[in-house]
Amino acid sequence: MIKRTHSGTTAAIDIVSRIERVESELSPAERRVAEVVRQDFEAATRLTIAELAAKAGVSQPTVTRFCRSVGCSSFNEFKIGLATTLTVAAVYLRSDRVFSDDVGQLAQTIMMRAATTVRETLDQLDTAAVGAAIDAFAKARRIDIYGQGGGSAALAEDAKLRLFRLGIPVSAYADSHQMRMSAATLQPGDAVFAISNSGHSRAVVEAVEIAGSFGATTVALTRPNTPLAGVAGILIPSVIAEDENVLLPTPSRYAHMAVIDTIAAGVAVKLGSKGREALRRVRYTVASIGIAIPTPSTDPAPLARTIKPHE
């Protein structure tokens, strides 16, 4: 699918991302079409409308409705748009391996969804907001991270692990009372990182408000136009459509992990030699007890060989 921009040039629409974005709004029959397309994007570009309808177990008008739902006026336009997407980014959308077993096909579905989600996150990333967060965290005296619920609480812990290795005092909180208490101890020079897919977690919103009232810099990774987005000093917007199949992983988790890793890497670069030295110490320490794969600069074996044991 091709759209004309304000400058008069044409821009291709990413059909794969569009399918992911609108999937929650599709009818059950249209979702069956989406699933068939997702199983083999390249094969879908060669199917006739009748063949795709048969594979999905739906009528041809349903396939047409699916095409319109993803922004294409016809099945032909859909195939052209999908082919264009594959030409530009095929390496991210498929694997050379072909699976004939159920587990392999399940793995392909899960992992390709993860890759597509990360790519969609990159497409919509507010780099100015991420840059502001990196600057705030790199100069922070202390960072408190808030996340509540199964997904966000785990991501808060992951963010803590990414940041404390840089030598910054970092804590993560999932308990609503502890969030409020930690926020009340913050001051100018400190920072808060709130993670919430919904943006409606009352405890997280209130803790961010409290932290901000005491002068801390507040950063939120969440959906725009939500209560959390409204109280954060720096908003990193993230809008990823969730899958209605509760058996599949939540796509937003991949999106948030990618943003968190980007921020952590940015903070490390911003800290320069200080960050590198902290990471070197951490890696050397864990490598020396055999729980990390050593690199040439952190392998303790050469040093150990030069030291004679005490008699």
C-alpha cells in the first residue's frame, strides 16, 4: 500500500505492523485471515483471494474486509503492500528455517511476533523523550523504579538490573505502600522511572505525583493520554496492540524491554569511563566465579595462573 505524503513523495505503509496494530479490532473471521498471513508472509503474496479464504476457512468477502481493515482498498493492493514490506524488511519478518512440527510453528509465531513488536516500537519511538530520560538518569543521585502487576513489576526489576551495574544507586518497587514511601524520600537530583502498560495503575500514578512534588525528575514509559502520562515530567509513549489470545505472551513486554535496554545503553555511554569501570568490575566479578562467559578483558584465568597459592 502506498500513501502520498505532504511533500508529494510516496511512502510505503508497513503492512505487517498495521496487522499487529489493528488485530484486536478485527472480527474473529478476520483474525483467522491475519493468522494465515502471519504464518508465511511471503507465501501470502502469491495466494489468490480464493486460496487465502480457503486456508483461513472464511469467505472471500471476509478477506476483502480484512484488507480494508488494515488500510488497503482491495486484495491486490494488500498483496502489493505486503510484498513491498517484505522487500524492505524481510530479514526481520521471516526465518530461513521451515518447521513441520507443532512446537516449531509455535516458536515461529511467538518469536516473529516479538521481532515485529520490537520493530514497531522502533518505528514509533520518541527519541527526544528517550534522550531526556537518558540525561536524567545519567546525572541522577538515585533512581527509584515503579512497576505494578505481573508484567510491569518484572520489567521494573529488569530495569534495576540494567542500571545498578553502572554504579548508580537503584531500587525497584512493586508494593503500593513502598512506592509511596520511597517517593516521599526523594529530592531534587533524584529520578523516578515508572513502567506501566495501561497507565492507569493508581499506586504508580500517586507515587510519581509524590516524587514530582518533592522535586525528583519523573519518567514514565506508558501509553499517552493516561493518568500516568499526565503526571510524568518526561513521557516515553508506547502504544502496542495486545493480543486477545491469553495463551500468547503480551506484546508490550517486548516493546518495554527494548526501550529499557536502549535507555540503559544510553546511560552507560553518557557515563563514559565511570560506567565502563563499573561494568568491568561487575563482569570480572561474576566471570571469576564461573557464572558469566568471560571476555578477553574480564577473563580471570591469566591473572590466576600468575599467582602462586600460599603454602
